Amino acid sequence: MQRKTHFFIVPGLGSSGPEHWQSYFERQNPDFTRIQQREWDAPDKDDWVATLEQALAGEDLSQVVLIAHSLGCVTVAHWANTYGHRIKGALLVAPADVDTSSFAAFPTTGFGPMPLQRLPFPSKVVASTTDEWVSVARARQFAEAWGSKLILLEAAGHLNAASGHGNWPAGLELLREWA
């Protein structure tokens, strides 16, 4: 009997609104589950990491794929460093650079410094040449440090609804190898 992959959506700050690609993925795919954080607007790293761990409790981790965006990517990296679990894979889209002064304006606690340890599972980092929350150089650094494949998109903004990435079929395609 073939085991079924379970996809978990890990949104960033504020969660992902109804027009965000993560929300489209969730609505269109019954095997996609959103991680629900207690506090979306003033998150605490330890709380977000613990919530992710609790959400995965009892799952066959060899069949889990995480789909993260922005601060969700940082959460996944901290979670991996804290627990060391091996999962099937992670798609890390537009990781927010929590070490920048512009990020310091957000009411977050404990996300910096950016974790740069190798992830114990396969991963892909998707970044844009025009993302206001992470430079190309830093996205490359994250991908290299995490052992991730880097996919660099031209002029794609923060890869969210505001940058025109609503129903993002190319993003779903990036998950195909882990289905």
C-alpha cells in the first residue's frame, strides 16, 4: 500500500489572505492543511515553532511536506534546528530576512538571527529578484546554508497576492516530486 503525502502550509506574518497562493493551494487540495498559529500579527518564534511541532505530532514525517512563505520559512528553519526531524521535503518561498533593519519594524519576537544550519531534509528556496524582504544575495546564502535548491524568479516581488501570485500553478508544480 502506497503512503499518501500530507502537505502542511506554513504562512508568514498575518497568515495568508484568501487571494494568497497558499490559500488557493489549501482550497484546491484536500491533502493540504494550514498550520494555525495563535498569534498572526505579533508572533513569537518559540510559540510558532512549538505550534508547528504540535501540528505534526503523530504524522508519518517521511510523508510530510512543508509549504512555507516569508516568516513561515524562518519558522521551518528554526523548527528543523530545534527538533532535527527528517521530512519528505520543504518548499520555502520568499524567506523573510529577519536580520534586516526593515524587518525590525514588525512586532515579532525571537526570529533573529536567521538560522543558517543545514536542513535535515530536501528543500527548495524560491526567491525573487525584486523581493523587498530578502535580497538575492541573502536568498542565495540561505539556500546554500540550508542545502536547498535555489529557484530565482525575475521581478516576482514577495511572491504573494500583492505581486500577482494568487492561484500560482508554477508553485504547485514545484511540489510534484514530493507528491
